[in-house]
Amino acid sequence: MASFIVNGQEVSPSKNQKLLRFLRDELHITSAKDGCSEGACGACTVIIDGQTCKSCVPDTDSLAGKNVITVEGLSDWEQKVYTYAYGKAGAVQCGFCIPGMVMCTKAFLDVNPEPTDDEIRYALRNNYCRCTGYVKIMDAVRLAAKILKEGVLPDDGDPSWTLGSRVSRIDVEEKVLGTGKYPDDYYPEGMLYGAALRSKYPRARVLSIDTSAAEALPGVEAVVTADDIPGENKIGHLKHDQYSLIPVGGLTHYLGDAIALVAATDMATVEKAKKLIKVEYEVLPHVHTVEEAAAPDAPLVYDEEETNVCAYKHISRGNAEEAIKNSKYVISHHFETPWTEHAFLEPECAVSFYDEDGDIFVYSTDQSAHQTLHEVTLMLGTDKVKVQNALVGGGFGGKEDMTVQHLSALLTYVTKKPIKMKLSRAESLLVHPKRHPFYMDMTMGCDENGVIQGVKAIVKSDTGAFASLGGPVLERACTHAAGLIIMKTLKLKELLTIQITHLPEHSADLVLHRLVSQQRHF
């Protein structure tokens, strides 16, 4: 095997593997983050012989004699400079991308100490950030360049924690230097790796599951199905409508549904075992859209339901129908928004183990540790469960629902060993819920002076395979459908660049578009 240098020390990997996997799994250097494993996001950026490189790309056998530097290998002075610059600029939010950004910044400033804005943009082009919009990261690069040139770290004194003061986040240092821990950064002794076999079809009935071949594979510690769940099988925020594992006879609802779990000594063995599990399905008609679900002859998404409607919400103030009827001008239009991927950089991950109290302890990266605790407790049928949020590498609503936390805990329950369960980037995109698509029919009426008299909106939303938070999301959409217009009497002719009363009738669509787009200014 090839030998090379990592942060000043000669190393020899046990096998040929991706550099990222060697850094993390063997050296436990966790500043290089695994955001995609596909050379796309830049979260795993390191410096090899002076050049930035996404460490998920090169194999260790190709690195013989080379010099690799991670954030841990920066000098004390450099660590202080980048911690100060990124903190002062407010460039650190979820922090998952920041160590990679720092390495990119170092390699860039080492050869270009006085960069232009265009040069900074070009240097950072291969490193994604989902939180900041890059403006503050560029500020951090400029500030770091200034400090490195002057050779003096600014002395801001003690921060003034008073109302209105500007202070750096208290977690800046651990996120810049990579010492803060996300779930994937935990490596408890004796840890196994877990993963789920997902449904082959979005809507099908599971007729049989044969795990015997997978169980016989060397390195496999357990293959778990719904029969191994000691408590309740179904989870969900407001409505328990999602199987943790689809049982024989159960119905799948999307491709992200888990059929069986595998725990093994390494991920390669896990993937081999998943392919050995045999599942027999009865494929059923799919339901793709709101229109299909609402059709009179539509198949029911759930066996136990009488309708495909998840929730009705109705909100009103005053008599909009009467106000619109008596308005001088009335405009109607249809609007749609698509489903949206949240695109957080950190894939979902959970690490679970038995702690010293005999409780199953779960490190999670989600947006509701209390909800996770509740649902894991129900699934395991015991209150001897603890959940602690580690750092969360972005969420934006996409990490509100359960994904891996309960499944990792179940594998620990069965194997009695620590488990790490992390989604791949592709699996993450498949499994977690998306921002809801909306279909809106809006009607507005105003008088001859441009004062809005009434607003009516009919809103339909697609909550996907499960109820999740679809009901509250729909209710909020109804509440805010008219923006602040419904709460205040506004003379729009004083706020808009158009005069409603002076437009010909054929410009009605333009007026409504302007009204809707201008609501953000109210």
C-alpha cells in the first residue's frame, strides 16, 4: 500500500480506498466532511501538494509520497486567522462546509495574497454553501487576506453582549477548525454500520421477505425486518401513518420506504447484504399528483382511509365574496410552486449505542430531538431512550421528519452494539420529504382608487406520501395567502409603480402579478 504524509505524519492505509474514507474511518480526522462522496460539494476539501482537492475523489494508492493537509494541519497562526476572519464576517452558520472553505481559502491566499472579488469567486467555485449565499464567506476571505498581510490579529477586546451589539457566534471556532461534532463524526468503539433496503416500487404490497442469504454473509451482524420491532411500527409527526419497516402484507408509499435493515462490520458488506435480500411485491397503480389523487376512480393511498384528502383548512375574515362582488376591478389568476429539495449539505446521520445507564443513546442531526425521542420510544416500546442533537449541517425543514434515527436505534436494540446509519447523498434526496408543491387560484378586488377590498384564495397542496406536517403547512398557506393586505387597508397606488385605475382591462393579469410580487414590500 502507498505511504504518504498527512499533517506532517507518514501514514500507510490498510487498503486502497478513497482518501476521504481513510481520513475519517481510519485516522478519525473529521474536519473533512462527507457531503456527497461524489466530488461535487467541496465539503471534504483538503490540500495535496499545495493544490486543493476533494478528498472523496483520489484513491489512497495514487498518493504515494504526496503531502496532504487538513484543517488540523494548519499552523496555530493560520487557525487563529481563519477562526477570527470567518467569525467576524459572520460566515459560519451550520458550519458543515466551513472546513472545506477554509482549506480552499488557505490554498488560494498562499499564492494570491491580494485577490480581487472575481478571483475569490473563482477560487471558491467548487465549494458549496447552502446557508450564507457566499457574500459573508467572501468577506471572510478578504479579511483573512488583510490579516495575513499585516501579520497582526485585531484586538476587539471582550465582546459586548448587549442589545444591538455585533458579536461572533459562540460556536465559530469548533466549526472553523472541525472540532465540533456532527453525528457522522462519532466513532464509538465496536461500531457497526447500518443501512436500509428501500422499496423497489413507490406503491406495492409486500408479499414476502427472505433474508436468509444476507444473514449468512460473513461480516453481517443482523438483518432486521418489521417482525423485530418490539413496539409500534408506525411513526409520524401528527399522524402515525408511516411504517418504520414495511411488514409482509404492508403497502409501500414511496421509493424511500424501508423494507429491511442490515448491520455489518463495514459499508461494503452492508451493500452486498442488501442485494441478497429477496422481496416479493404485488405492484399497484401509482398516484403521482393532486389531480390523480382527487379523481373519482383514484386508488386509495392508504388501505384504512376513505379518501385521499389529508386535511381541510378554512380561514376567513369578513365577507370576501361580497367585497369582491362590489369592487370596481376584479382580477383572478392561477399560480403554482413546485416541490423543492432542501439541499442541506450534511446527509442525515444517526449514531446509537447503549450508554452506562443501559439506555439506548442516539446522536441525531434533526430539527426536533423531542419528537425523535417520542417516536423512538414508541417504536422500541421502552422509555429507556435518550436523544441528543449533535451539530446539524443544515435542515431548512427537511430534517423535521424521522429518517435514520429510529432505524439506527432499532439496530442497536437488536445487535446490542453501537450503530452508525448515514444516508448517501442520493438516498438522502430520495428519502426525506420536500417542500410542498402548491396550486393557488387567487382573486382580488379593488376600488377605483386602488384600495384592495377583498381577497379570495383556493389553495391545494401536495403533502406527498405521508401526512407529516402537511396539515399545518396548508393552514399557514391559507393564513398568509393574501399577505398583509388582508390585515391592513393599503392604497396600493401609493406603493406600486403601476396605477391600477389607469390600466386597460387587458392588463389584468399584469396587475395581479405586480400585486403578488409587491407583497414582500408591505
